[in-house]
Amino acid sequence: MFRRKDDTLAHQQIIEGNNQLKLLVKIWHIVGALAKPGEHYLVIKTDGSRERPEWLIRNLKARRIAVIEPEKYPDGKVGCQLS
């Protein structure tokens, strides 16, 4: 999570799991507890994923949350760098 005012990192947390819905719920809890809508913006990195979490990425992008993906996942699917 970054501050809009000066683009500095406000909060960083690693979330692990194998269920995309549970990951999405964890992200919403963190955002709900820590983020102030006019002051922060959120960037999600999918670095550790063994396969492309398409459902999670689609839901995050639908809520205008930036998603950074690796160039290529271990399952062979290609990710895009910034939404």
C-alpha cells in the first residue's frame, strides 16, 4: 500500500494461500483495516504464484487495483507487467 501524497510505501505484507477466494478476502480485510481511500493506493504482486491466478487478477482489476505479474509463470502462462 502506497501513500498518494508522496508515493512512499505505507504498508507491505506477504500473503500466501492456495485458494484465490480466500486470498481475495484476506486482501479486502487488510485494505479495510489500513487503507484510507483518498490517501492510499494498492499494488498487488503475484510473484510467488506457481500458476497465473486469473480469477484473482480479474477481480482486483475490476476494482481498479494495480496488479504486477512476473513475465512468465512456472506453468508456462505469460503475465502482463502492470495493469
